[in-house]
Amino acid sequence: MNNIGIITSREYWTRVKSKTFLLATFLTPIGIVLFMAAIAFIFSRGSDDVKKISVFDPTDLTEESLNTRSNLELTYSDQSLDQLFSDYKEKKINGILEIVPFGEATSTTYKANYHSDDQLALDESMSLENALSRQIRKYKLVSLDIDEETLKTLETDVSIAPQTIESEKKITSMTSIVSGALGAVVSYAMFFIILLYGAQVMRSVMEEKINRIVEVLISSVKPFELMFGKVLGVGLVGLTQIVIWLVLLFGISMIAAPLLGLDPNSMPSPETLGLPPEAAAEVPMEKVNAILAELMSMNWFKILPLIILYFFGGYFTYAALFAAVGSAVGEDINEANSLTLPVMMPLMLAFYVGFAAMRAPDSTMAVWASMMPLFSSIVMPVRLPFDPPMWQIAVSIISMILFMLLLIWIAGKIYRTGILMYGKKASFKELGKWLLYKN
């Protein structure tokens, strides 16, 4: 155990002190914040090109009240269409919006004319179309003698309120939505973290083997101790990096937002984008508060420790397999591609099963997959926000730990033989023989 601690410490501090780790750890959050700031800046700024458009409306259909994007300057004119064409040729205006008669009030289509040699941008065209749609709706209500308030009463916000019979769990209409979204985030994070740092273990083993550094290390420690220390060291490096990223992302975003002038209130409103005013109320504050309340009501003292446990179980399982693959590779690094496929397949399948479990957490496939060792580290964390039965969690953890120990033992058998073999490409048949060696 002392040798494992020494190897873990060496692996950890060698990587943490390296320039690559420091640059990646401290520059990545800055890059992410700058990238997000650039996106926010792009979407918070409208077009600087103001277009002057004359509206020709002899039918008075729009009642001179078209509300569109801020870069569209609409002016109603009493001039004839020919006079407006002259103004366009003299470049006094950028275009002419001709409002044609609507026709029957029951008609479901309408087409206005826009006269200009320059095409409207997609968002500008949508803005004008939405503004016209709102005005035509008002025209139809008046023509068909329909009261606006009476029409609103026909629109009903329907939701299903879950009511438990025997269970004491608090379930609301937002439980499935919030739990599913949280499960998706956890699934993505678990998959990429396990894949990223598991692959780092494999590369580390391959580099030491190819550079013959491992020959010196094996003279002092057992192969299994070297493998386990390397897996543990890289895992701690990854955990350190993730914690630093989370802290830096929070701190930098809090500092960068006011410096870059990014204000959530400056984001374009639905009206600015040319959407109906009702669009602003599509996500009312009641639903936002319901989502926050749902998040607060979750048993985080149960969910977070279990997620950490599943992360370490999944990481050690796959990292040991990646280490075995790295030890079996010869001097050609490209040989790892064929050997990593059996390791990647269950990891990829677990990711997609986890995605399916987000939509149906209690389905037969999701339940059984969450208790299968190679899948449980990704699938069960997706189901945790849905509060699965404790016996399923217990079976999942026990099977995951036992299978993890078995795979670490198998990987150790492959590692101790393959780490000192050079010049020969290991086949799956060869790997099977290594498992039977007595040394």
C-alpha cells in the first residue's frame, strides 16, 4: 500500500505541476467564459444597419401600428405607390411595404408585397410577418364580431398534477421535467469525464512503456501497484481539475459580466425579435419558481454522495481497462485503436441507455441497465433524481463494486505481462493467455 501511495503521489504531482496541466486548467475556464460572452454579445446586439421602410396601406388594415425590430424604421406615407418608387430610386428609403386588401375574414392566408432590390434578412422578414399577423388577427376579431376577452377564455393551460396514493414522495407536474434535465446533465458529465481521464491513463501507460521508463519503475514496485497508483493518481488529477474549473468559472463569470457590459436585461425581448407579446409570457415566473422549488426539494444529501460514488466506480472500472489496453500496445501507438473498441462499446451503450432512461426512468431497460456493472455508473445517476427504490440502488452499488474489483484484477493480470512486452502486437487471443500466466 505504501508503494501505491508513492506512485499515486508521483503521478499526481508530476501532472499537476506540468505546464500543460496549468495552462489547460487555468486557460480553459477563461476561454469558456469568453466564448459564452461572445455568444451573449452577438445575440444581445441587433443589426446596426437601420432600414427605412415606407408602408403603403390604402386599406388601413394595419392602423399604423406595426411593431417590428428596432433596426426597421417604418413610416406611413400618404403618397402614391409611384411617388414612393421615386423616393426609393433617390435612395431616400430602403424599401416599400405594400399592404394589399385582405379579402374574406375567414381567409387563412395573406401575402403583402415588399418592393426593394435588397432582400430582407430572415429575422427582419419574420419580424414584419409577425407584426402583420397580429394586425390581421385584430382585423378578423372585429370583422367576425369576436370579443378578445371571450376568445382568451377558450385558451386553457392544461397540466396533470400527480397525486400519490401510498407513497409519501412529493411529486409535482415539474418533477419529471426537472429530474429529466438533471439526469441528462449528469449523464453527459459522467460519460465525458470517465472517457477523458480513462484515456489519459491509457496514454500515460503507453508513453512510459514506449520510452522504457516503466522498466525502471517495475524494478522497484509490483506491476499491479504501478497500475493502481497510476489510475488513482490520474483520477485525483481529474478531480482537482474539475474543482478548479468550477471555482474559476463561477468567479470569472461574476467578474467578466460587468466588465464586458453583459446585462441579462439587454438581451433581445420577444417584441424586439418580432414575436407576439404573448411570447414573453410563455415561461411565466410561476413555472420558474416551480423549477427552483423542485430543485430545492430534491434529496441532495442522498443524490450527491451517490453520484460521486458512481463516478469513482465507473472511473476505476474503465480506467483499469484503459491501462490494460495501454500495456498491451506495442511500439506503435495506433495499435490502441483496435484494442480500445471493446472498452468503448459498453461505455457508448451506457451513454445512450442513460439518455433513454431520462425519458423513461422506470422502464425495464433502464432498471436492469442501472444494475448492470458496466452500465450502472452512468445509467443509475440519471435515475437518481427520479428517486428509484433503495434495493435497486443497493444492488447496483454492490454489483458495480464487485465487478470493478474483478476488472481491476483482470486488468492487473494483463498489465503485469504486457507492460514489459515489446515489438509484438497483442491480439485478443494473446490477452487471454496472459490471464492464465502464473507469474
